[in-house]
Amino acid sequence: MSNEKKIKLFLVDDDALYLKLLEIELLEHADFEIETYATGELCIANLENDPDVIILDYLLDGIDKTAMNGIITLDKIKAYNPDIPVVMLSSQDKIEVAVDCMLHKASDYVVKSETAFIRLQKSISTIFHTRKIEKTLNWYMDRM
């Protein structure tokens, strides 16, 4: 049995079917701890559960037209803890939407498509590889 802590993912999407597919796909390829939420409000209410990465839908208005959208949710996550990586996920295949997400400090932007699951896995892997490098660099800098 490994002592290594599982990566905790928050998956936030108002499309229940897509949310379940995303959860199943990610669990098939890695040993994540996953919490799923249908609204940004529920995600924000559970941030004390310390997610390592949040995968967040851009629109989030499928259940409740007055629900917070992904950008507002992203801003609230970053206000709570700017170090939580957030990968935006959307059916919007427009460069201006992706740029807007990045301006709000998203770590990545993934379009819902046939390659979305692979892109998400690569994005999560990149986030943790980068963090490992940063920790190593910080360790060396502290010793200089």
C-alpha cells in the first residue's frame, strides 16, 4: 500500500451525464479522489475539502439560469486560494472565451470534444509536473 496521497479533483459541470462520463473516464486512467458538483455554488461551499485541481465548466446555467457561471466561480476560487489550479472546460470553441478564462487565471482551457478526456489528463499531469519542478527549485534556492 502506498503512502502517497491521492490527487483530489473537483469536477464541476451542470450536465449530469457529461459529469458522470468525465468522472468514469478519469477514474479509469488514474487513481484520483473525485468530488462532483452540479453548480459553482456547491463547489465554492466545499473548497475547505482542499481540492488539488478543479475542472470547471464555463457556462453552468443548465440547472438554474441564475446560477454562477464558470468565470464568476473561477474568480471566487482564486479569491479563496489563488494556488488551486483550475482547468476550464467548455463546449465554447472560441478563442475569446479561452483568452477570457486565462485572463481570470485559469490554468488551462479544454474544449468539450472527442479529445477532451485526453487533454484533461495531460493538463492535470502538466500541473503536477510543474509543481514538482517548482518545489525542487524552491528547495535548492532555500539552500543557497
